Amino acid sequence: MNGEFSIPIFLFGGAAAVLIVYFNKRHKERMAMIEKGVNPADYKGAPMREWFRTNPLSSLKWGLLASFVGVGLIVASWLDRWYMMHDSIYLSCMLVAGGIALIIFYFIAAKKLKQE
């Protein structure tokens, strides 16, 4: 009976402790920036901008991968239906088709980068 009440207390208490420590550290960091004469607003979201920088070839890569994995799934379904293959053929065909898609993407990207 005692365990039923302690789980929510620890859950919400732990979440509150993490938030308190996060905001306290952020406040101290901003105060240190102000003391050195740096505007904290200039650095808002700066590390995240690098992560989300758009790459025009990224959508090509994911599109090729998704298309080829779908084709691999269709081929596996066809092989399973007509030739009574084992169920592992699904994963095998999807991985082989995905690998082929990434190899095709490599050649397209290398050609595009060579042009630039």
C-alpha cells in the first residue's frame, strides 16, 4: 500500500528537481554572460541551428531509402506468395533494397558535389 503513493511523489518530485536545476544553471550562465558584457539574446538557439541546417540532398536520400524499402517489401511479399519463402525474406529484401538505395544516393551525391 505504501508503494502506491510513493511512485507519483517520486515521479513528480524528480521532474520538479530536474526543472529547478535546469533553470538555476541557465540563470547563472546568463548572469555570467551579462557580467562579461555579452548579450544573451544573441546566443538564443545558436547550437541548435547547426543541427537543423538544411541539406538539399537529405530529402533525396530519405526518399530513395523509403521508396526502395517499399519495393523490397513488395518483392518479398511476391516471393513469399509464389515461392513459399520463409518469413525472413521480408527483412532480407528490405535491407538489400535499402542498401541499393543508399549506394545509388552515394553516386548521385558524389556527382553533384563534383559539379560544385
